[in-house]
Amino acid sequence: MNWSNWIYLGAGIALGMSFRQLFGRWLRPKQASPNVSSSSFPVAPLDQQDMPSISQQLQQTHLAYLMAREMSQFKGGFLARTTHELRSPLSGLIGLHQLILSDLCEDPAEEREFIAQAYERTLKLLKLMDEILNVARTEHGTNKLDIQPRPLAQVLEDVHKLTYMLAANRNLPLQFLPTDPEIYVLADYLWLRQILISLIDTAIIQMEEGSICVSSSTVPTSNFVNIWLDVPTHAIPWSEPIDLIKSEDQPPDIDQGNTALSPGMRLLINQTLVEVMGGKLEILPSTIAKEPHQEISRLQISIPLVIPEAELL
């Protein structure tokens, strides 16, 4: 072997030893923790203080998933309810037209009467569709709400003026407890009044006996005002059966003279409108009223509270 080759070999060995010492010093793990093995890459141990934060993040993720699932079920129920509400009057229209097209009318006068009934129900169906579309536009943001501070006492006073006559005609007691005139809510005045009127009217129509009591109270722990409607449990449409698919052998129902939204649909619409205004409509568990043998339930509407500037200062 040539002497120059020996020189190159020695220089290579020396460079290799120096590089090994240099990089070995950088890559050698620090001996700060005895739990870390020097034969593998250094892995930072999981700090015990990080466990609560990770658990909290998992709980928040699970809560967000539950809220998203409930919202999806709510939207699905709204779509199913809307389909059912529109299907019933359409079946009546189809039945009337089938009678006319099958020449089952006794004379031209009866045929003209069926045509008039079909026309009247078409107008009522159009009114129902406009009402549902109006709520959908409001939820989507197309219809702008006039959300401003409103005195709650004035809202409840107007609701009482517009509902006491219906209760009096059915001999049902309707009581409005006094409201603090200093309480202001942040809501659309017309929509809030309409929601309360709709809930009270629906309860009165569904009631067989009992009374209705309307009251309100502020929530000390949050900036909300609770409006309570204590009504008999049987007057609340908890869950009405929705039959979207009927048998073809079953003849369509054409005896529905009054085409109107069902109580369950109105409750769902009112719940949607309250949520658009930043509130919440809930049905609290049933309780026993002061009257014997009368079970009541509470409809609770939570509306944002307007805090006066003096309290903020």
C-alpha cells in the first residue's frame, strides 16, 4: 500500500473520531430525569398538571357533540312536522278533486260547492305556508327583527288584553301576576307578544278545566328574565304522533273544515322564534297545583335582560 494511502486512512479515522465526539455530545440526552432511557430518543413525560386540561377539553368536545346532535334532531323534527302539517290539507284538496273528476256530484250546484270548498282550503293552505316561511325567513336572518329594550310589564299587559276574552268565553280563570315595571327585556316586541298570545291561546283551546297563571322573575345568576306559564298538563302538546306515510287504501280526509297549524307545530314554531331572539323556551317537569287533583306544567321563556346603566356604573 502506498504511503499516501496510509496518510488518508489516518486522517479519515481522526476526523471520524472527532465528529463522533462532537455529535455525541449534542445527541446525548440530559440526565435531568432518571425515567428517561439513554438508549432511545428523549421523550418528555406527561405532566400531571396537563391531565385536568385534557379532561376539560374532552368534556367540552363531548358537550359540543351533544348540542350538535340535539340541534340536528330539532331540525329534523321541524321538517317532519312541517311536512305533516302541509300533507293533511293537501289530502283534503285531492279528495275534493277526485269527487269532481269522478263525476260523483249529483248536480252542477254540488260540483260548484266542492270547487268552492277546494278554493277556500287552497287559500288556507297558502296562509299556512306563508306563516311557516315567515318563521323560516326570520330564523335564516332574511326578516330582520326589531330587537330593542322593552318593558316587560307593558308586554304582559297587552297580552292580557288580547287573551282574557277567550278565557272568559270558556269560563277558564286567567291570572297575570304583577310585574316589576323596572324590568326591561331585549327582544322584538311584536314577536314576543305574539309568542305569548299563541302559547296562551293554544293552552286555552286544549284545556278542559283548570286555570292559567302568568308570572315572571329575574335570574340572579344570569342576565335573563323568566316568563312562566303555569297551565294544566293536559293542555300542553307534548308529542303528537306524526304519520308521514299513510296507506294508499285509506281514503283522504276531506272533512277538515278548519285548516290550521296543530298545537305541536305552533309550540315548535314558538320555540324557534324564542331562540332567534337569543332566548329559550322550555317545558319544566310537572308539579302539583294548589287545586286538588290538578297536575300542572310550567312553560318557561327565558329572555335576555337589559341591565340599566346605573347598575353597570
